[in-house]
Amino acid sequence: MFPCNSYAIELSTGSTIYVPIYRVFYHGYSSSKDAYGLTTTVCLRNTDPKQAIVVTAIEHYDSNGNLVKQLLFEPITIKPWSSKEITILPGGTDDFGANLIVRWKSDQPANPLLVEVMMVGQVLNRGASFLTRGQDIKE
């Protein structure tokens, strides 16, 4: 559960959002630790009832702050009350502390973009799922 914010929502013409993601989860067996990959689904939600927004960039960074991949090669327009998703399949190295940087803009002031990420993984009868939410940052 995420806490309910009791402050007034400020309209914006765009921002940069930091989103933590987990690419693996660990399970320990006595003296060993095994890593299992997670499938990551990024959900971009336009929370404005009237204004379309444009997502201009989604960048995936590893635990060391190195750019792994640009996930968006052209801007995506998201209509009012609509959402888009992007899936990142498991793979690569054990990258527990990765993150995404999402940039968006709007021609007119709009409710801010909501970015949620669901991560799911399973090996045999062991599974894990996580949900994270983005936070506006200043660049």
C-alpha cells in the first residue's frame, strides 16, 4: 500500500520521474544465495481528465548509475485517463538496484504522470512480486 497524499495536486507541463526497479530477487539456502530474474512491467498512467501528455524518454540505469538502455525511441502520446505499458524481460546481470528515468511533457498544465512498475518472478514453487511508484525529481 502507498500512503494517501493529503496535499493539493499541482498541475504541470512536464517533469522527470525517478522509478526504482528490481531486476532480480534473492533467495538464501543455508550458506548460498541464488538470484532469480524478474519481469518488469512499466505502467504509464495519464491522470488528467482533459489533457493528453507526451512521454519523451524512458531510460534504464543499472545499480552503478550506468545507462543500460533507452526504452523509448520516439515520443508516446497518452490520451486523458489512458495508460501505456512497457515490459522489460529478465536477463543480464544481477542488478538489484536499477532504476528508470521517465520524462514527460504537456502543451497545457495537466495532472502529473503516474508511473508504476510491477516486477514478477518465479522459479519452481518460489515466486516474488513487487510494486514501485515513481517520484518527481529535479535535474
